[in-house]
Amino acid sequence: LIPLGLAAQFVAPAASPPATTTAEVGYTNLRVDYHRPGVRGRLIFGDMVPWSRIWRAGANENTLLQIDARITIGDTVLLPGQYSMYLIPEAGERWTWVINEAQDNWGTRAYDPRKDIVRVAVKAKRLPERIETLEYRFMNVRPQAVDLVLEWEWFRITLPIALPTNEEVAKRASLALNPAQSPAEYYTAARYYFDNDLGLQKAKAWMDRWAAAGEARFGPIRYQALIERALGNNAKATRLMQRSLALAREKNNKHYIDLNEASLRSWQREVVELSADSVLTRSIRYHDPDSNWGTKAHMLQLGESRPNASTRYTQISIYPTAEAFDFKQIREGDNVQLRLMNGAYSFSHLGRTNIPDSTRLRLRLTEERTRLLRDYYTYLWGLPMKLKDPGTLLQPTVHKVWFADKELLELEVQYAPDTGGDIWFFYFDPQTFALNGYAFYHKEDGPGTGEYILLEGEALVDNMLLPAVRHWYYTEDNLYLGTDKILK
């Protein structure tokens, strides 16, 4: 029997329970302690959490960021320790993170702006579905950077954090690898330097030290080949990759067999006895046999999806002979129309032309952007026909290459200075000359950067066979960017 004075007390579950999220990034440990309020049918931002006022970025006492090594937020270095975090929400896209040195406040009652360490303006992203309970997460973890993300109600707000991991790697490598306790440590250092762009020559130096002391294995030799290839030593890279492939076959390692075979195929560039003009002419004949693209008006209805965002629905009407353009788009509650007709520009939002300046600014409803959209959509959906435009400099040599696991014909295209500064590569089926994909990079950034686009299926539009689906990726890390589809 429990004495009456010791009877258990009833405690209801907390309305905003405590939570913790942690991450180890590089050599740094990060931790956020916060309380998690729920929406519970309320309007949060712009009502319960007012616009343009400091907010505790959680519930109850301070939301706290704890770090055990120095980090950088914005342009400010934070030393190891604990800091409070606040947010200033805005009706527009630009919200502000506030990092403050106080740690024991309840909400914003004792908030003191004089204790602010750094303020960082970021873009708030509207989510396609409502998040009921506030949540912090560490996302996009890289050795030298991480995003701290808050999601609640209809919004995601990201705080980019930079870490000095690369400096620490260089310091530790110089101390621990002269000499290393094991050859594998040289390989680990070489791989880190290569993967994180810390210097190809240094990566090669570490790899050479591994090769001089380590046992020949297909994994490290593959990386040795990739480093030599990046340095421009193509013949040596090919020999090393073939050696890695042979060792992988001896061990029956299918994963590395497939990787190495794919690399060797992608490194092949065979000159073919076809002129660039003939390849382009045959491709245009395949896609636009009646030469309709530049002579008739065309209307396309598109679905454009992006990761972690709602699909936007776009209708474009192109009038090539008049250089006119009609653009309609529905996305996240906005319905926009932009037009260039008879040399005149016009716009509307939700069917109205008399709208606040803030809405025009948020949606970039300008004549300049309308012309950019016209040129963008006309170019991408008019390929390969647009490669006949003035200022297009078709390079004469045609190569047979591997692209997207296919053997295709590659044409390189550059542009006159007043037309564009990007380098483009277009890939065609060697039998039908159908366009299969393309890639580009900015001249100042160099090869290995930019984006590539994979094409899928075909849609019959005004007796033209246009690629029906476009999948976009960053070249450097194969990061998926989105998909555009012809819906009608």
C-alpha cells in the first residue's frame, strides 16, 4: 500500500515536448536542443508567429545550438560552445536567422539584440504539404558543410553552416602521414583530397606513396586511375583502370567490374567520318521533317517537377516569325501570365494586372524576365532545330562516345560572344540521329561542371517529334535537379 502523502501525481504529456537532433560532420559534433510545438489547426506564420518580429524558433525556453569545434555561419566564426537561435519570419521569401549568446531565456521575453553574434538572411521555401510538428534536421551533410533545417507548417528554413574540415585534414595528414602506420592511410588521404577538391597534385602524391608501399587492390587502383585522368594523364589512367578491372574480375567483384567497364567506355572518344553539319541535318530531318519549328506557332503544356517542391504547370505559346511569346504558369497558389505580343509586354497575377509592387517583385513580373523565359523555353524545347540559329558555332569534329550508358554521336557547340558563353555537347543516336541528351558548362568553370540532361520518349507536336521528358542533373556530383514533361 502506498501512503497517501506519496501517491503518484498525474502529469499530462507536454504540448511542446523537448527534442534533440545531432550530427557529426567532419571532425565536428553539432547538437540542437529545442521544443516542438504543433500546428493543431492554427494559422502559424503571419498570425500566431507574427511577421517581422523576433521568434524563439521553437517553443518554451531558448532553442540552443551546441558545437565542439569552430564553425562559420554567414561570415562569422563561432567558437566551441553553446548559442541560442532565433528567427525573424517575413511575409516575403527572405527570413533572418539570429544567433545570440544568451542561453537561459524563456522565449523572447529577455531577448537582447546587443547579444546577437550574427544575423543571416535566407530564403524560406514553401512546402507542398503541411508539417504538423516543428522539427530540426541536419541535411546535406558534406565534410566541410551542413545545412541545419527547420520545418514547420508550410515552410522550410535552412541555415548553412561551414566547417574547417579541410584545414584540419591537411594539418592531421601532415602530422600523421610522415610516415603513415599503414599504406591504407595514404589511400584514405588521397581519396579525401580527390573527392573534396583539395588539390589533384597532393592527391596524386598521397596515392603514389600508397602505390609504392601498398598491396595492389582494385579499389585503390581505380582511384589512382581517376586521379591521373583528372590530371590529364589519359594513357596512364586507362592502363590503371584496366588493371583495376582485371583485379576485380579475379575477385569476381561485380560492382567494381561494372564501375570500371563504365569508366573505360566513357573515356573512349572515337573520331567518326561524318561531318557535324550532316549529323545535325539528319537529326532535324528526324525531329522536324516538315520544317515547322521556325515557321508555325506552337503551344506546349508542361509539368515541371523539382525535388521537395510541388509540380508547376506551365503553358507556353511560341510565335517564331513574330518573336512573340505567351507564358502561363500555376505554382504553389500563384497563377501568372506573361506576354510579349506585337512588341508590347503585359502581365497578370490571378487574372489581375493591378497588383502590389511586393507581388510583382516576389514573382519577378518584368519584361526582362519575360524575354529570358521566351529565350529559355524556345531554345530547350526547340532543340535540335535551334542549333541552326545565327551565332551557333558547330565544331567540325564528330566523336563516338558513351553517354548515359549508350554509344552515341557527340557534337560540340560553342557560341559567338554576343550569343552565349557556354560550351554545349549534344548526343545523337548513331542510327536514327534522334537527340538523346545534352550537357553544358560555363566556359569560366571548365569541364566537369555544369549540368547534363537525359531525354526520354517522344511527343508528336505539330508533326514534330519532340523529346517528351527531360531529366536534369548536376554534372559534378550527379545530383538530380528535376524533370520536365510535355503533358499535351
